[in-house]
Amino acid sequence: MNKLLSVSALTLALTACGGGSSTDKKPDAEATKNTAPTLSGSLTLSTKALESANLVVDIKDEQNDSVTTTIIDKPQWLSVTTSSNQVTFNAEPSLFEVANHSFTVEVSDGKASNQYTLTVNVAENRAAWQPIELSNNEVIGNWQSSDGSVQLVFASEDAGVIAQNGELSRFEWSNPDVIALNTQAIDCLHECNQQALLEMEVLAKRDDAIRVELFNVSTDKGEVVTLYKSNAEFSSEYYADVDQSSFHSVNYLSTTGEESYFEVSLASYIPTASGSTTSYTYADFSATLEGKALKINSDTLVTTQNTKQLSNLGHEVDVAFDLNLIDAEVIAQFDDFLVLKLRHVLTYKDESAQNIINESTELAEALLEKTSISALRKLTPVTVPELTVGKSYTGRLNNKNSDTGEGLTFRYVPTFFTITAADTATVTFNTPKSTDSFKWHYNLDNNGETVKVMGNGLETSLQFFTQPDGKMIMARERNKEQRQARLGYEFIEVVDDSSITLDDYKHLFSYLRQNYTSSSQKIYWYINDDGKGSFYYADQYGLENRADFTPSSYWQLEADNSISFAMMSQCPNAVDYASCKDEVLANQEVAYSSLFNFKILAKDGNKYLFDRLFWQSTYAYSERELKESIFQNSYWFGIEK
């Protein structure tokens, strides 16, 4: 607690005695005029943490009055004394006081006063450090620096989330003698690559804070920071997942008794007979907040998955597993993000299946109860942005299947739309098979807060949000018959076709979504000058030299400055894209064939947003005919080189 410290400087008051005259005289005006006391000398005190230092200055009062010296809002580690017309300031700062401080010093004789600024500079004192150990229970919780540049959530005994200057990462942690944090991509759940190894050495602690050195072993750099316990009350907010994707779940935490809803990633997997794993990505649920607990209202079954397992007789058999949520709770809510903890368990759908398979050690481990830590980024509702006629924007207006009536089905519709009039939007469907296209038109009713969209069997409303980095998301209204959380898309103005050149495609790209990256492999996209390349090339993580890659496709630049691919394996007689495409379309005897088209929608530094159009022809054995389908999605690519 800050205290107000006052010290009196007593001086000898001299009284002049007169005599002889009985005549009263008026007092001398100059003699009765009072002036405020003054301090002289430098009012700057410099020291180190855990060391004591003094500063002595002179004090003077012209009338020799009793003087009081006060440090306003004085901390406990700073004191002041007065003796023989001198004032002594004493500082005994701890490690928590490392900073440059300014205090107001007031000197008063009771009738007039002066104020001065005392500067106390407290430097770091590494020689005096004596690191201390904290138990796991002391570490677990939420911490942040005073300026919010470092925010830490130790959510469980071994996992958490860290935000450094707004950059989110997950981490696994241990606490042998120094707290070690192995950080990973925030959207990675399984077989994650290490981003950095951080060591957090605790230098001092008190009830509400710890002073730590956060040292990045990977870069050999560190910082000393005070972390304060954070126990803020929750507030109702919208959130989006943190995936590197063009589409997002839009989630809502309600603290007023309304239904909260979430779609979050779970760290669950099933080892299979071949040694690979099947991962589950999302749990979609609604809940009511009770304290920190989220009381789940919806079905707790996340999914049922069929896998190949090795039987007791040594052959593969189909075995189904259920993944169920046990419970969920809110762990932390900071200004820009929310952290949830979910418990879940994987079980045999049919318990008797356990008796017929050879349950591996890996599978037994996967069947244990698991905990997932999920971070969500805050969304702020905003008014409808300007929708300019003639411009195109990213986002899917409709996600239903569309049958052209000519044997072609659009399984996933285009991921961008064009404003064709003040109250109309148009979605154009293309196919790499031909130059033919057809269009869907939608009526728009913009009230400034939301946009109502109607047409082609769709009636919904769009709401817009901004993320902490300023990027915008367009979210469709909630439809609980389809999912608990809302579906949102990154809302970006599409670049004009004429601004795209072949050089834009000549980078070595990689898919940024985590399900395209593992601990050892990454999926690459590239084109070579000889008309060959690959739109899906799996190879070692971190490669930069495409000369070592083996092309799998022919490519061609189209009139709209997009790139089309045809796979070499489907056209053994071809020499380029055109001849490969002709061979693919002419062959009606194969059970499967495909063509691909990629187009740049947006650029953000070294990240490009690509629209991917995937045409495939598959033989439907039950109907004894070929069926054509188109799948259209957009992906963020990162430039590797």
C-alpha cells in the first residue's frame, strides 16, 4: 500500500526585542511576506534492483518555518528523511521495480508549497538474480504483462497458449528446474513442428505477479518481463477459429444466459493397421456458461469413424469408433482471444470389436481420455462495408449442391461473388472442361447492419466482423439444423484479372492449412518453365529447391490469367497441357479422371489466396455411367521461395 510520508525540518526562529518607545508601529510588509520552501540539487536517483541507494538535496525556507516534505503516491520501497536542512531520499527497489519512475515531491511550510519531480531509475541487476522454482499449481493460470505484449495461458499440466505481440502459438510445457515451453503453430493439433523453445526462469514472485526472464533458445534472445495474474470476468463476445483458411467458424460466448456456440478443433486421432492416423478436426456444440464451465446442450457425439484395424487372425477388418465430448470450460478471456479446454474420449462403437482385433499400444493410448486446448480469435461486429458494383469479393453465398441437369454436379460452389447491381450479386460457375459457364443471381437487401440474401433456394443474412489485425469476416446467420456455430468467410476484394501475370504463379508455394502439413512433410505447388509442375506435391518439410521435385502435371495459363493442370498419369501419350486435356476428356473407359484450375484471388505479402476448381469424372457402377462433379474451394498459399 502506498503511504504518505511527511518529515518536518525544524529551524530556529529568532525573535527581535525592541525597547524605549511606547508608540505602536505598523509591521514591515517585507518582513511578513511568506515564501514557499525550496529544494536545490539534482532530483534524479539511479540504482539497480535489489540494491539500496540514497539521494541528498538541500532544503531551504527563507522564513525559517517548519517544513514538511511529502512524496505523493509513495511506494513502500521509497522513503524520505530530513535532517539539518537536508532531505535524503532512499530507494530499495526489488526486481519488480525495474523501470524509470517519476514521483511528485511537495515541500510546504503550511502556508505555501512548491512541487518538484523526483526521477528514480531502477536498472536490471543480473548479478543479484537468484531464480526460484514454482510448483505446477503455482504456474497454472493466466498471466499477462502490463502492456499486453506477453499473454500466457497455462491451461493444463502440459499445454497452453502464448500470445507475443499479438502472435498466437500453442505450447507444450514442463517444469523440471526451469519452465520450458515448446511452441507450435496455433492451428496444429497432431505431429506439430516446433516453432521455438522458450525457457521461462522465475526471478521473483509475489501474490499477484511474477518477474521472469523469457528466453528464446532458438534465437538466443530473451526479455525480462513482469507477468500479472489475470482473473478478469468474462464478457459476451464473438470469436473465430485461428486456422490458416479462407473460411472460419464464427463462435459466440454468452455471459447473459443465452446459448453459446462453438466449433473447435480436437486433438484426437486413431492409429490404423497401416500405421497412419485418422484425425478428427472439429467438435460442433452449443452450451450454457455456468461460472467457467460450459454446460453442453447439444449432442456430445462428435463423429463416428470407420478405420482399418489388424484382427487377431492377422488380416485387416473394419472397426468403427465414436468420439464424444465429456465437458468443456472457458480457461481464459483476453482482449483479443479466448481459450477453451475440452475433455473428450474415443471409444469402440461396438464394444465386441475389441475382442476381434489386435489392439496396439498406440491404439490403447488413443483410447484414453484426452484434453484439447483451443484458442479462438476475437471478432468485433461492424456495419456492412461498401459493396461496389462491378467488384468481386471472396466468400461463399450458397453452399448447397447444384445440378446442371447435364450430368454435372457442383459439389462446392464458387468461393467468390460479383456485385452486379446495387441490390444484386452474381455467382459464376465455370469448368476446366470447357469455356461454358452459367450464373446464379441473388437479391440483396442491405440495411447497414446486415445484408439479407435471397435467390436459388437460399434465404439468409450476412453479418460482418473485423479481426484484431483488421481483416474482415463475412458470416452467414446461424442455422442449427446444419451446424451449431456459424459459417464465415474471409471478406476480401478480389484482384482484377488483368493485374495477374504469369510471374505471380512462378513462386514455389506451400499450402498453409495445417491438415496439409505434418511434422515431416509439406504440400507444395509449383510450375516450371517447360509447362510441367505440380499442384499437390508432398515432400520433406522446408524444401526450397524445386529442381529436386518430380513434376506430376502439365499446366497452361488461361485467358483469364488462371492456371489449369492436367495430371500426367491420366494422359501417357501427351506432351503438354492441351494434348493431356484432350486425352483425359476423350477417354470414356476409365473409372476416374480429373482436371484442375487455380486462380489468384488476393495477395497479402508473401501469402496468396488461390481459388481451386477441381473437375472429376467418376464411374457410378450402380448406374453404369460416368458422373461429373466440380469441387471449388479457396486456399491460402505461402511463398517458400
